[in-house]
Amino acid sequence: MFDGATLVYKYDGSFEGLMCCVFTSYEEKEIPLDILPPEGQPGLFDTLKTIETDPQKAQRVYDSIPIKISLEAQELVRLGFLTCAPQKERLIFLFLRLGYKVGGNVMGMLTDEHVNALQKAVQNLTFESHRYKGFVRFSIYNEALVAMIEPQNFVLPLLAAHFSSRYPNEVFMIFDKTHKAALIHQAGRAEIVDVEDWELPEPEESEVEYRRLWQQFYKTIAIESRDNPRCRMNFMPKRFWKHLTEFYPEQKVKARESKDDKPKGENPVYEEAAMLSGSKLSDNRWLQEGRNFQALGNLKP
């Protein structure tokens, strides 16, 4: 048994891996001081223990949450993993340890610093995903709708169902530059793939014209006497402006030559995303409204 005062777990960064940390803690009767993702660095005097990911052990932990605590707790843990909260692994771990002791009452124990921090982190995640449902701006590239976002939290799993329902017959991609991942919708299905690095190509002339029309419409309907920049920033923080068509600077709508020789039906943007991800789209992570454990298990926000 390791000394809990200096013991630190390190896992592979996946949701399944985190569930295995919980399993190991109970199996070995030890409580780690911290749980580190792959890029995390232990302290000078920490005892590092690498936790191997076992899907069966992870599933046992995940399935035990609604039985021993509640369905709401299971949802909180699932969403908590998608947040950008510092030491989110430790928050989830301590929340589960407490939940296994007191049951469903843990959801109302907001005076506990770890429960409170996890609840606030999930609230921040859901609020940000709600904003992006209105702030995503698509552009047309080779017959595909493409958008870029830079969220603080890993919101793609929460956006999948909304945009798939809103554009069921469209081919679209939402690229998360922060987490280097892309939500791809095609032929009635949605997937999230890893994309190391990618930049939007220059728009075609027709796309530029539509952007100019939208900017003109935005300016035309504005009521000058009711202009309130501070209020606007409260509802639409400046970090979102970079990818909003309304605020594109003139140089960002510089047109490239239209490529009419592209065969109809092909979507080079999607093929490029698949190539950058290092695997075929059909081999990547399925999203079933973001609630399927096996799909979520490999997500590494």
C-alpha cells in the first residue's frame, strides 16, 4: 500500500481511465493526493502510480453510480469530465468517494468545497454550450458547412444533438481549435475526431458576398440610440467575437478563386479532417447525444 500523503495517480486522460482510478483506489484501499492527466507532472516528493485503463473495470464504476448514488450524480460526473475546471479529476474522484458514503444526498451538499466546485464547473460548461448554440457561424466550403470555435470547455458532445437535429440533411463540421477536435455530421450520423492542427481555407467569392450581406444586415437593423457595448459584452463576451461573421474585419473576407472543377458531391474539407485525425471517419468516436459511455470513454478533452 502506498503512502496516501504522497501518492499520485496518473492515467491516460480518458473517461474510462478516470473511472479505473476510482476502481483502483477502492481495490487497493488507498486515496491518492491527486490524479494527473498524461501531461501532468508530479511533485518532487510524490510517489507516482500509473493506472492502466480497463474498460470492464471502468464500466463497473460507471454503472455503480446511479445504483449507489443517483442518476443525477452519474450525469454530473459525465459532464464534469468535459469541463475545464482545474484538477477536475480530483474533484470527480472526491465527489464519488463522498457519494458512495452518503448516497444521493451528496447532490445537495453544496457546503462541501469539492461538490460545490464540481457543480459550478458543470454549470459553466452547460452555460458555455448554450451560448455556442447561438454563436456558431457556418461558412460554405465545397458544399460543406464549416465553423470554428475556441471554447474553454469541451462542448462538442453537448452541441452534437442540437446541430444534428437542426441540420439533419446537411454535411457540416464544427472544429474546436482549443481541444483540437472536430464534430462531423454526415449522412444522418455525428462523430468527433481528433484533429491536430487545421485552419479554415480562404472563402470563395460567393461566401464572401454572403458575409458582406450579413454584416450589412447586422449594421442596418441596429438602433443607434440603444447601442450599449457593455450590455452586449455581458451577453456576448469578446472571446466569442473572433469567429462571429458580424465582427469579421475586412481582411478576413478576402476571397480566393472559386474551384469549379471540384467533382460535385465530394467534400474535401471532411477528407482533410479525416486525414489529419489519422483514421477514417467511420473508425472514430460515435456520439449518441453525448450520453453513451463507450463513446464518451475515449474522449480526451
